[in-house]
Amino acid sequence: MTTNPIIGFCGMTHLGLNSAIAGASKGFQMICFDADADLIAKLAQGDLPVVEPQLDELLATHKGKVTFTSLLADLHKCDVVYVAPDVPTDDTGKSDLSGINKLLDLVMPEIKKDAVLVVLSQVNPGFTRNRGRDEGPLYYQVETLIFGRAVERALYPERYIVGCVDPAAPLPVPYRIFLEAHDCPILPMRYESAELAKISINMCLVASVSVANTMAEICENIGADWSEIVPSLRLDKRIGQFSYINPGLGISGGNLERDLASVIRMADAHDTDAGVVRSWIDNSVHRKGWPFRTLKTEVLDNNPDANICVLGLAYKENTHSVKNSPALVLLDSLRDSGASGEVTVYDPVVAANAVGENLCSAPSSLEACQRSDVVLIMTPWDEFRSLDLGALSQKMKGKIIIDPYAVLDANQADELGFKYITLGKLAD
């Protein structure tokens, strides 16, 4: 009977935490390292710094298999060690790799010589080969977690993409055992191919997003309804039921933006064409401006003193991240516009003081709407889907709802006398 290998994860941010706790649920003993002793103390008490559905419950269930530590010596017990800190990006989408480089420098001398070292963080093509390892095997594994669905993606991956020195060589047994426990295809390839595969996946997602946003905006102007068109696309096998074809407010979160920026830099360096990528970025910027343009036309042009309620600050539901959030773009535009009314914000996870000054906050979504002339739903949280429109009508001073993601029931809103505006449909 083969004994399960001990797996280490270094870097207890979103990627490392979700991946490690999911690994424990598969029956593996996990050593979770971070050099921040204060963070480790909090994690040991079950105080997680990230918000993900089911993550707290998963840790509580499998805490006996998870050891949080700030001691490098504990990594010597591991057969496979993942280096998995989140890689931050700046406003141009450029990755800051100093953190992962520092962590690799810290970890490499401390692990067993025959332990498998795996870079899980997203890095630029060429990074893994250039880092190298004098002793022991080194791999790059493509991470495919999604904010708000990280636990699901870590537990049930579609496939594993593994960058190798030699894709034809068998994977080391401890690494293979861990990967095979997740019951999905394993695709070995050279380092650079794996690093570029992640970017290629995100490029395809951006293409779908851009098609949806471009065509939904046309619908808004000619009387078509994008929500009627979407089912026909999902039934086309060349597009599929899981396509990113719901209209939205551009690209947010940082990961997709990073990959678009990386492709443009590579194209510029090698004199290849990336015009379509630049167009996707332009489309994203344009679509992010939709809420403010709509608010200006429908409300502020006639009433610059209007009270405004913004529901949702996170860039999407089920996450605390506000990286490139459309809500923040809206709030910035409001500040620049000179609008003088009260702005009240509410998000189930993100505090108002985390995103700006001079904003009013409220304890609930319904209370945030008190005396507002207009409500904008900027994040499609489930909590907002259960908003009582009758109670909302009583709370609000005005009767305008701007709901890009179609969170609320449009027919009920119409029946209650609201002017209801959403993406992909001509406003009534």
C-alpha cells in the first residue's frame, strides 16, 4: 500500500490557502508555510484573510491534516513543495515577481534534495527555466482558480497543465500521486508552453467577454435583447454552455488584465501584431464607463444633487477583491463629475472606508437605499437578488434602478413603477 506523500504550500495568500485546504480534503497531510508569524497565528485559529464560499467549513472539517507554520525546518518533512504566493500587478497589468523570487530563495535551500518543487503562482514565460534548481526536480503548474469559485476549482480541476524540463519523462511518484488524486487529465509540456497556456486560456475568455459586451451594447440601442440571444450561443457546440457570454462591465480582478498586458509586451518585443488585444482593452475601458454614463443621462443631468446608492464594491460576487472593480470606476467618475448628492455604499464583505472617503455606509442593502434617488447594483451578490422590491420602493425617494447584471426581477420592477435599466437591453 502506497503512503500518501506530505505536501507543502508556501505563501498563505488566496492561491496557497485555497489549494492547500483543498488538498487536505483529498486525504493528504499539508504543511502550510508563511514567513509572517502573525498571519500563521491567525490561520491556526481559523481566522482566514480571504473570502471564499465553503473555505472556512472545509478547513474546519479537515484541520487535522493542516499544519500552519512559520518555521522553514518544517518543510523538510515534505515530498512535494508548492510555492504559491499571489503575484500582484500594477495599474498597467505588469506582474511584480519580487515576492515569489524572495520566497523561492528562502525555500529552495530548506527542502529535501529529492523533494519536488512546484511553482504554482502565475509567472511570465521563461521564468521557471531561468530560475532553475541545482538539485532536485522543478515543475511549473498552471493555476486555474477563480475568485469566488476557488474551492470548487481546487477540488474539481478540469485538467492539470504541468511545465517540465522534459515533458516525455514520467512525473516523480509523489507528485503524480497528488495530481492523480484529483481525477483529471494531466498535460505535461515544456516550461514555456505551460506558462503561455495560462495566458492563452485567459485570452479566449477575454474574447468571449468582449463579444458579449460589444453585442449587448448594440442591443441596448436597436431594441434587441441580449438575454434572448445568449441561449442560442450556449447551444452552439463551438461556443458552449460555459462560455463567458453574459454582458458585464469590462475586465476586472487583475488576472486577465495581467495576461493582456503580457501579450502586448511580448508582441512589442518581437514585432508581432497585438492590435486585437489592444481593442479588447479599449472595449473593457469603454464598458466600465457604462454605469456612470447611464447615471449621468438618467439622473445627474437633471438632478446633480441626487442621492445615490451603490450596492456592491467587490469586482464580482463571493470575493473581497476590489482590483479594477467597476464600482470603484463609478465612484471615481462621480467624484470627478462634481455631483453633490449623498453617496451611500454597501457590500456584504468590503467596508466603505476601504474604497474611499466621503462615502456613507449602511448596515444592510435595504438601509443603504434609504432616501436614494437611484440605486446602482454594481456586484451581483446573491444577497441583492433577494431584495424586496416592494420594501425598496418604500425606502427610496426616486424610482430608478441601474442593474447591469440583471440581478433583480425586471418585470416586478416595472410593475412597481421603477425605471429599470440593465445591460444588453433597450431601456424602457
